Amino acid sequence: MKKVASLLLVAIAGGAISLGAYTLFLAPEKIELISENAEMPVFQTSNTPVYTPMPGAEDSNFITAAEKTVNAVVHVKNVTIYRGPTSFAEYIFGYEREQRAQIGTGSGVIISPDGYIVTNNHVIAKAAEINVTLNDNKSYTAEVVGTDPSSDIALIKIEADEQLPYLAFGDSDNVRIGEWVLAVGNPFNLTSTVTAGIVSAKARALGRNNQTFLQTDAAVNPGNSGGALVNTNGDLIGINTAITSQTGSYVGYSFAVPSNNAKKVVEDIMEYGNVLKGILGINSPRPDTPYARNNGFNEIDGVYVDGIEEDSGADDADIQRGDIIRKIDDIRVRRFSDLVGYVSTKRPGDEVSVSIERDGEELVVPVILKERQKLNVPVLGLEVKNLTEEEKEIFGVKKGVKIIGVPEGYREYDLKGKAIIEVNGEDVRNIQDARNLFGQLKRYGNNSFTVVDENGDRERIIFQ
């Protein structure tokens, strides 16, 4: 019996050590969106006296910035309808599950006195109803003006009887590493919460749609999504969006969409109804790949041009493979994320000055940005391109995208060469529509898209 007990104790100890080692050294780090509704455990603090410094100039800046910000940051409640996964009985008998309301919460920032509010797309995605509560506890129903899932920015609007407090966009290009910032939002449903930190990094890439973020160490938690990141002047320099964490709560890193990117998205939605995205049209190897390390690209202080997209601005400007991009306009470029972050603030047709090194010679090349002409859509992984005017005549359509690449799993459907014109009943005008609509496919139930072949014959494809 003693031998059995000893073996049991050894087994338990070994399991605990293994689990602890995995958690400490091997458990993967996760990027968490920060809008989920969660309850926060509350703990009493000790009554040990602590040192309280005299208020200084920076403290008064914090106070001024906080006072300017809290009244312009709102609490956003998203009501969605959940029906549950489709069952066999629904197909046979037409039975439908009872619908249930789910509530998620986040934050938003008033950016105009007439009630325009910027928030994260994931805060209001698939909402049946959006409720906004101001800092003075007045509540309003909000309408969605437009969204851009790729940048995770959404614009909503409320109708108020009075002029509302708002924040002006600052210039995120001028933000400096080490600069003090405040994060204002509603973590864990605690309204008007202010935390302070510094800018830890700029143009931080997280592997999401080539998007870049401001990184800070201001405490950000679930519910802060869509809230304000401001400097000590109270200027809006970012929209708080994500944290990196193994637990789902803040552990020292938080990320915000830079204000210049958010401002551009908002202006596009208000002026054009959708977001216009200009690209330079170059390819650059990731520095952490064996290809980059073997060729020394990971040691280059700049962006190595490894390829040029056909019919892009870089192609027209005769940028060549092997060039090293050092600057774009007045922005120093040290890595690909620096380049992408700046270009994300531009539109097709905008001209930028690209400073490159070619064979030891410094050149400045003017480049007119163009719209991306092809991409891989989410979920299905189809490669699509915008239809030319000639192709629209061939297919007999006025809108749509052409399928030019099909993954192995979908080749049996004979999709290549056809045009997609609708996804779940929504029109597909271009590759941006295709990316957004495929990215919003329903997790449960049926999805469909409509294709047209060169004879004008239409086919509706349904998949789960």
C-alpha cells in the first residue's frame, strides 16, 4: 500500500512539473480582441502606506488630458441574435431553434459634435441593435454608417439634441517612442476608466492583414476596444484594439490603430461610402524566414524589394527588384511594417516620394499609388481580381470579381475563370467587397455565392 501511495505522489508531482513547464515555456501567446463582456474579480488592497509624490507638470497634463477625453468616450453595447448551429431536424422538418440575444460591450470615441463615433469593427459586428451610453448616462440607439473589417474600424452615429463633446484626431506619424499616453474606455463595464503608459513601439505588425499598430503599456482590458488612446494634449492618436496575452487579460502589451489610419478610414466612409486603399505594389521577404536570413535581407536597415506587382505604382515608376527603400515622403523606413503603416493612410491616385538605394546610389522616385487589383479572399482562399471593362462585357455584368486561383479543395466546383457577383445576397463590386463579405461568412448555417461564366450563365453555390 505504501508503495502504491508513493508511486501516486510521484505521478502527481511529475504531472504538476510538466504542466507548469508547458505553461511557462511552451504555451502559445495569443492576440486577444478586447471587446468581450466579462466580469472582473474585485480584491481589496492592503492599507500599507505608500509614498505619494507631489504633483508635477506631467501629472497636470494627465489631468487635463483625462478631463478632455472622458466625456468624449462612450460605452457601446452590441446586441446580436444567436440561433445556434444548424441541425439535421431543421433540414428535414423546417424546425428552427429559439433565437437568443447576446450582448457584447466595448467603447467608442465621439469625433464630431453632431454624433459621429469611431469604434472597432469587432465591437459592432453582426449587431441587431447598437446602444451607446455617454459619460453623463444618456443613452442612444446608434446606426452603422460604414465599416472596414481589414483595419477593424467602424463608424456609427447617434442623433442627440445637443452638441456633443468630441476629440480631434492627432497626427500619429509624429508620435514618439517613450511618449506618455492615456487609454480611456470601459473595461469590464467600468465606465470612464483612464490608464496611463508610454508608447512602446510604432508600426508594430501582428500578422493581421499587413496592418500595423501603436504599441503601449497603458493597461487595456476586455471592454476597452474602440476606446481612445490620447497624448498629454488630449489629442486622439489611436483607437485601442487588441492585447497580447496568454490569459485574455492585460499583461503589459496593448495595441491601437494609429489615428492617421483611423482618420483615413472614417473620411473614406463619409465621402465615398467605402474605403479606398492605395498600394505601392512591391513584395518584400519576411525577415524571420530562412530565405531572408540566408541572403542577409534580415540585416538590411530598410525594405528590400524582392518583387514588383504588375501594373502597380511601383511598376510604373520602374522600381526594381534589389532596390532598398529607405524613406517614403519624410518617413524613415526601417522595416516593411513602417512602409505599410504609412501607405495605409493614402488613397489610390496619391503621389508619394520613395527614396531608394540602387547599386550604392541614392535615388528619389515619385510613385502614384494604385488600387490593389487582386487578393486571396478569407475562408475559401480563392484568388480573385477586379474585372476590367472588357471582362465585364464578356460576362455581361456591371460588377464583380474574376476567380483566377482556386485551392485544391474547391477545384471540383470548376470555379476558375468565372466571376463572383454576390455573396450571401450582397453585391460584390470589387476585390474589397469580396474580402469583406467572405470575411463575414456565417459560422453556422448555409453560405452562398453567385458566379457567372463567360456565356452569361449564373450559378448559385451553397456551402457550409
